Amino acid sequence: MRLDTVRARSILDTRGRPTLETTLIAGELTATASVPSGKSTGSHEALELRDPDGSVAQALAHVTGEIAGALTSREFATPDELDATLIALDGTENKSRLGANAILSVSIATQRLFAQATGQPLWKAIALRANTPSRAPRLYVNVMNGGVHANFQLPFQEYILVVDGKTSDALPLAQEAFTKLGERLGAGVPMGDEGGYAPTFDTLEKPFELLSDLVSTLPGTSIAIDAAASELFQGGHYQLLGKSYTADELATVYEQLISRFPFHSIEDPFAEDAHTDFTELTARLGERVLIVGDDLTVTTPARIASARRAREINAVLIKPNQVGTVEEALQAVQATFAAGWEPIASHRSGETDDTFIADFAYGVGAHGIKAGGLGQKERLEKYERLLAIERETETV
């Protein structure tokens, strides 16, 4: 494939912050991609390049300048080859020279172009590229927001309803639960960054009591949290609702919660470099729930391999913008499967209307997909894309 045109512009994400949208043209084919932005980010993530004023002018200039110059009028046989060119062009471990946001916008658009060129749905092209069996992911619906996504009105960052089954069955259950939860919380409850409710409670248990009550009436549902514990870690202790916890004490809190409530997974239960604490918690609770690495692993194959050696987790969150290219995100998925663990594909707190993550989740056969709450258009579009994929699978 020969690229004729590479262009980009700045658009706004769901938080009103600038992000990148890139369009590639190859002959009769055109593909566009926009990239999300995280708020609660791991320190080991690839660098999102921003100017001092928060804009993405420099990253945009890299796309239309150096990247365009390196890619246009050149033949690429596969998207892997183009991604390898982007990685080499940047030349840094964390995409800090050109910016992971600049690189990923081109990488996703490239994957779309190659899917078009072969006449395949995007999810199918991803599955063939990754050599993974495609399947419908469980829905991880963020129904209550806390942590940095809601000014710590709740201590944990995400309170999630996990719904099993194909999307056309799971989504109506999630919508029913979301509506019922809103009714029980009452009018005037604000929304958090990811489209979930952001109430305030005085106890750790109250949110789970509400969710457990909902789960008891809906088949195939359970509870998950993203503790985002790096955000809770201050002065060697974890701060929750005005109380200080050691790692051992926090582990006991998790054990008490999963003993009382129908938990499916706990993401980032400790700070991102608390490796021993992860290992001990997984040994303690890993037969009962998924212990998910996010800030710990940041979609990086080498960090996943390190976590595997230490048996720190048993599931991995996959966020393409943590690593910067589709190819590296697929390598992270393959490393996760090689460890015998489950990958969970994820959006970010600052989203766009790009639905790539839905095709990615289905194509790699992810255990689940985190696409946010049901209170924002940009989140709903991911769920609607999953419904469309389900229809496509009936004809492919």
C-alpha cells in the first residue's frame, strides 16, 4: 500500500481537552482515527505529547511534517511494517520524541486502511493480524465514578457492572441496571468523567450494597472495581475516606469485599510499583477474582513478562495509547495470553467518537471491554459498534 496523503487536526475529547484526529489517503481509500487521553495515567506509559498550554500543536506538526514525510509515496506491505517504521522514526522507548498520541493516530488509521484494502471488517482484520480467536467481550460498564474521575467523591476510581453474554443480550441488562441505579441515587447526582454517576457515600461498603442489590436481579452480572490505587498512595499508606491503610490492611479490605459481594475483578489494587503486594494479593485472592494490572503493566510486553515471572496478576488491561502503536498493543495481548491470563480492552477517561477499541476488543478475543458508562455519547458509540460487529459476524 502506498500512502498519498497524511493530514491531521486538533479536536476536543469528552473532557474538552484537545486531542488528535488523523486522516490517511491511499488511492481510493480513506481512513480516519482519533486518539483518547487518560487522566489517571501510569508513570510508565508512553508519552502523550502536549504543549505547555495543553494543546497538541507539536504532536499535530509531527504527524503532518516528519511522519508524513517518512510515510508518503512509500510502499508498505503490511500494517506491521508501517508501525515498525513509526517506532524506528521516533527512536525512544516511550514515544517521547514524536508523541504516542501522534504515532497512535497514524497507526490506527493504518489498520483501518489495510482492512478496507482487503475488504474485511476491522475486527476481522485485527484478529487475522494478531492470530487470535475473535469473540464478544464481556461488558465492563462503569456505572459509578470516583477517584480522580470524580474529585474523589468515592474512593475507588471505577465501580463497574460486568455483564456476560453477547452484546445484544448484555447491553439491555446494563441499560436496565444503569437506569435503576440512577433512580435509587435520586435526582441531581453529577456525572463523572467516564459517563457514570458520581455520588458521595460515607462508607466503603455502601456503593457495593447498591450494586449487589442490582446484580441479584440481573442474570449473568457481577461487580468489578478499578481501585486506581496509585492515586490513593500517599506517604507510604493508602488513603480511603479519611482513613489510612497499609498494603496488608488494604488487602484485607479487598478480601472482605469479595467475601461479601459478587466480585469479578479488581484492577490496580496497589500502587504501580508495589510488585510484592500484587504477588501476595494474587496468591491470596487470584483463585476467586481477576487481579488486573493497568498502571502496573501499561500495555507493554516487557512489563507483562516481568509480572508473569513474579505472578503479580492474572489479567491485563490493554490500552493502545499506553504503548503507542496497534502492533505493540497486539504484542501485549499475545504476551497476556501466553501467560495464561485474560486481556481486557479499555477506553480512556478523555474519549472521542472513534470506536476502534470495540473492534480491537472483539478481534483479539478480549475477556472484557471497558467502554465507560452509559451517560455519554462517545461511550455509547462503542457499545453500538459492538452491536454492529455482532451483526457483521453473522455474515462473515
